[in-house]
Amino acid sequence: MEKQIVHDWSAESLEEKARWFQSLSIEERMNLLCEFTDLILSINPNIVEQRPYAQSTSGRVRVVTKT
């Protein structure tokens, strides 16, 4: 696979984004997490007090991808 730089949003599939993220070291992943958290808190500092809408599920989760 030849590496290249592409400036087109359509070239960024979920699989390619996942591959890029997996290529990062644990330290780089944690730094990204901290940067995203800081960004979210700078935009909405009250987000910590907001009630989450997520609910746990007792069943299985199936991920379906289009091939």
C-alpha cells in the first residue's frame, strides 16, 4: 500500500480513521483524549453537571458494516 496525502473528506472512511488511530501509541491516544476533553470543556464548561442520556444494555451489541 502506497502512502499518500489526500485533501478530500470523502477519502476518510471509518475504517481508515480507525487504522490511523490504532497506529498511534498509547501516549499519543491519551494526549488526544485530553485535548478533546479540554476542547469540550472550553466550549461547554457545564457539561460535567449535565445528566447523561446514555443507558446501559443487558443484551449483545452487533456492529454491522457495509462491505
